[in-house]
Amino acid sequence: MITNQVLLLLMLSILWPTIALPFAPGNIGNLFGMPESDGKILQRSKRGWMWNQFFLLEEYTGNDHQYVGKLHSNMDKGDGNVKYILTGDGAGTLFLIDEKSGDIHATKRLDREEKAMYTLHAKVLDRNTNAELEPDTEFNIKIHDINDNAPKFAKEIYFASVPEMSEVGTSVATVTATDADDQTYGNSAKLVYSILQGQPYFSVDSENGTIKTALPGMDREVKENYQVVIQAKDMAGQMGGLSGTTTVSITLSDVNDSPPRFANHSFRVTAVESTVIGAAIGRIKADDPDVGRNAEMEYTIVGGHDIFNIITDQITQEGVIIIKKPLDYETKRDYEFRVEVKNTYLDARFIHGLQFKDYATVKVTVEDVDEPPVFTRNPYIIEVHEDTAAGSFVGVVSARDPDADNKPVKYSIDRHTDLERLFNIDSVNGTITTLKALDRETSKWHNISVVATEISNYNPRQTTRVPVFIKVLDVNDNAPEFAMSYDTFVCENVKAGQLIQTISAVDTDEPLVGHKFVFSISPTNPNFTIDDREDNTANILTRRGGFSRREMSMYLLPVVISDNDYPIQSSTSTLIVRVCACDSRGNMQSCNPEVLPFSDGLTTGALVAILLCVIILLMIVVLFAALRRQRKKEPLIISKEDVRDNVVSYNDEGGGEEDTQAFDIGTLRNPEVMDANKLRRDIIPEMLFPFRRTSPIKDNTDVRDFINGRLQENDSDPTAPPYDSLATYAYEGTGSLAESLSSLESAATEGDQEYDYLTNWGPQFKKLAEMYIGKKFSLNGDTV
């Protein structure tokens, strides 16, 4: 094994002519400590006191530090006063320097693929003073490459395709590998490609890794997929070089090199005669080993066919036989035709010498079924006049059984299409008649459905429906009339012969030659005349001038309108003409009739003023009467010293016997005539209580019983007001011990009276008894 020292010497001998030129002899440093033949040490000039580049191989695998080189300054006398300092890339970690001798060592194996060159700086210092003896000098350590990296492909497996039947040398794909070694130094990164698996079908270019076909006529239908293994080897493929491999999956893509072929050249298909048009009755298929577009086929019937057609199912590539016209077992039962199949896409490279089409024969057998009746026409269109009476003939429909048995058929009308039951049909012969009279103005068309049913014991549900369109023809049975409602007026200042209205007419009938209306009015009409314009319109003109609203505010003008169809129909329409006031240009201003003045000359304004005065006077009278009625009357007894006021004083007791408005004395004396419940005038009740009629008191009834009865009624009445109320009764009755309580018939002087009997009257008169019993009052010296 060559040592590092020997390798460095070899490198130095190679590079010596180049590196020795910048240095002057006799003043250089010793790089390796190797003596020359004359015993001197190699030195550099003081300006550049050391080598600017060192070389180091990346192969070192030992445990000791790898020697890189030696730094030496001419300031170093060997007495140990010089100190070497190293800074820069990896200084102190990857690279160490002996401070005394200047030897540089690498601490571990260096990988060029990680970093190819390191830049460092060296200093020479005085060990005692740390003074700089030499200037800072930069140098490089370059790592020399060795073949320590194998080639690598980007993918472990590649996918490629090439058309089948390709010529030899057709490019399939290119795969390349990379080598991390130095491509500029030696053959460590020079790659050579070779094929390890996939021969003899494919080959590979040794320089660029291009895969090509190597065998002609490769057929996809025989083998579709190939696995090819490619190797890349460095050192130019020499022995000892490193290598890497990858796999390429190659698929042969399809080309249209195979025509379609029928496996069986005869097909048999059956179809029932009731198959609807457009329905499929069978499928046939040809085989094509190609795929995709190259396997697409087209089926056709050679020479065409009236009854059948064939189309291609684009999904299954089958030929589908369909019906073009109805099948009839009774007419024809067997059919035969020839079908051609071919590719829709052809490759010009393979059409020579090959027939890319094939043929097959198809036989169709029709099977019999029980068919429903068939109408001779579909649909039916029948015309009938609107004046046709009920029971009249309209038309005939006919159907038959298409089967060989020819069973009878009965007819009926679907009543869902004839809700008004206007038509009827004979169930045996299919004759349609009317059940009611038809009116074209109500409905111009009637659409009904006629059902034909096969009379059979085996299948009675064989029915067929057919639409019957009945058109109602017009008959002139309607008279013309005004086309619209007209608002016509004539001005008072109109002149004779002036146009006031243009009228037109409509007719619900539709004559074949079109409408033609004639307008006329009475020739003796003194006010208006008519001008028929002969275009189904007419002008109304004034016969005179000087119309007046006072004389006539409205005119009724009869207009006779006739048509020209047969029979002639006419009608009389009335035109209302109002008389209106107009300006000088004929614009209407007012159509209300004027108010005629009275014979005495009073105008409307004067009448209104008089009426307002009368209303005001009436209001004043009513207000005065209401105020007079609501005026408060002065009480009869004013002085509180009056003896008659010693009983009890209430503010709402009224004015005594003179207060004839508050109390009806005649009613109290004759209870039989009391028919209504009297309400107090000084209180407005919140609600009206129902009248409670009490039994009348017979004549000569004791007044005590009368009053007690009244008190009990009021005490027990739930509708009595919630406030105190004084009920005054002027009828005392007969035989009273106290005689009359009224002062109307009292004497001028009164004697002493005893009032002890008041205590026997009950609690109602307790207050009255306390006031009169045991109390005497002196008034003006008299004893009361």
C-alpha cells in the first residue's frame, strides 16, 4: 500500500514544474520537511511564505489522524518561539495544526461528494508576545475523488409503451443514472448501460440508456407486457466498477392489425308479430382481438331491408336487430338477410392483403299472437251541421280482427271523452249518431274515443281505441249585435249632419264568404240618421241642430242590424244618446240636466239661502227648549227652620207636592194603571233592569200593609241601586191613625200629637220615631 507520504511525493513530482515557478530559490519554507540534494530546505519568499494548496485523498479509513501537510516559516529558527495558528473551514474540528511544528492533520475521513475543497488561513505568531511574524496567508485543501459511489437511477421501475408490430430500432424509452463521483477526474463517473433482462426483444444504447426494439413483428395479441432490466456501470464498464440497475415495464400498444370475424356465420332470431316498431328482436356479435378504437365495429344489412334494420351497440360492440315496420304473421312468417361487419377505423399499414370485414346470414321467424282489432283509419275526422236534430247520422267507424280467426268486434264510446253524452254508437256496425242537438257557438269540435273490443271467450280484453274528431259546421242561427257598449252624446250646439258615433257589429256565426252587415234606423226619426259605410260599420249623424237638455236629456235610438247569410238574421240594438253641454270645439263639458227656475223668479241660490235660514231657526228653538228643560227649579222649602223640614233633609227629595214632574200622585193613588217602571230623573242608570210588575193594591187597603210591602220589595230587590234613596208615597190609604201625612189638606193650626205609634212601624221608621218622640222644640215661643 502506498503511504500518504509517497503519494504526496508523487503528486509533488508531477506538479513541481508548475508550483516551483512562483518561488525564488534560497528563501522558501519547507513544506514536507524533505531535504533536497544540496541539504537545503525548500522555502518560499517572505511575501508568500507557504504553499497555497494541498491535496488529500478521500480514501483514508485508519484510526489515526491523517497527515495533510506541513507549514514552515523562515522566521522559525527551531527554538520553539514560533507558534502556528490555523483558521477557516473545519479548522479545529476537521483539521488540526501542531503549533510548534506546523504539521496539519485531518481528524476523520473526508468525503468529496459532501465537500470537495476547504479554504483555510494560517498565521505565524511570536509565542511570547503573540506578535504576528508573518502576514495572514490563505490556502486550500482539495479532496481528490476515489470511486466510492455506485450509479443510481431516479426510479426503481419505469413504465413505457411501444406500438405492436414496430420496426427494429424503434425507440421505446430512455433511462439514465447518475454517479456522485467526480466526472472530471478519472473514470469514476463514466457510465456504461447494458441490458440484463429483456433480450432478444429489446436493446439499450450503452452511452445514453435509450431502449429500442430488437425483434420485428412483436404482436400484442400474442404477448402484451415485457419486463426489461437495465444496468448502469461506472469506470467505463471495466472490471471493478460499481453498478446500479432499474426495471422498465414495457407494454405493447394496440394497432388495428386484426380484422373482425364472426365465430358463427349463421344466426336465427324469432320475433312475435306484436313487437312494436323500434324494438330489438335479437343481437349478433363478431370478434376482434384488437382493443379500444381498433376494435370498434359497424354492422349493416347488405342491400338494406324494408322490415328490419341493424345498429351497433357502442358499449358491447354487438349488432342489434330492430323492427322498422310492423310484423304480420298472417302475411309473412319468415325473413332472411345478410349482415356485414367491418372496423370503423383502419390502419393503412395493415390493410394490404387483408379483408377487414366479414359476413353472416340472419334468419327471422315471426310468431303468431292474438292481436287486438285494427281500425281502417286512425284517426277519423267527421263533419256535421249544428242544426242536426237528435238521433241524426254522424258517421261510421270500422275495425276488424287481424288474426286468421277473424273474430267479431263490438263498438263503444269512452264516456270519459263524451261527458255531455252528445253521441251514441251502434255496437255492431259502428254507426255514430247524435243524442242531443249540437251548437257550434258552444263547441266547434268534439273529440271522442271509440273502443273496438274483440268478442272472444279466450281473451275478451283485446281492445283498440281510435280518436274521432267531429267538426260542427256553422248554420246562420245567430243575429248580429253591437260589437261593444257605446257611450254616445250629442252637443246642444251641434249642427245638422254632424257625426256623433261610429258603430260596428259582431256575429258568432262564421259564414263561408265572411260577414256582411246592414245598418238601418227608422226613416221617420226627426233627430238622427244613419250612414252605412258598407264595411260592417255605420255612422250616426244628426238630422237637426239645437238640442236642449231642458227639453230632453237622453234619446233612445233603435238600430236594426242584419246579416247576408241564409236565412237572414237581424236584431235591434238600442243606442243611448245623451244631450251634453259642449264648448265651441265640440268637447263635452257637462251632461247633467239643468234645474229649471221657479215662476216667481227665485234662483237656486236664493232657495238654498232660505233653506239654511230655516234650518238655523229650528236649531235655535230646539236649543232653547233643551236649556229651559234642564234648568234647575228652586226648592219649595228654603228655610231650614221650617217645621216640615224636621223629618230628614235629602238633596234629591224633590219639591214636595208641587213637584209634579218628579212624582206622579195620580199613579200612587191608582196603582192599577202603573204599567212601566219609573226611573229617577236625577240619576242615569248604568243599565236598565227588567220591569218587575207588582200586584196592584186593592181599595181600602191599610196603608201600613202597602208601605211594608213596598219596603220589603225594595230591601229584597238585588237590582236596587247601591246608594241611599228616599221613596216617597203620597197615598196614605184610609183609616190611618196619623191621618194624612200630606200638607195639602192640613188645617191652619195643629194641636199636640202623640207619636209613640211610630215605634211599632218597624226599623224603617226608627229614625223618624227618634226625631218626634220625647223631643220638643220651641219656635217663636210656641211648643211643637
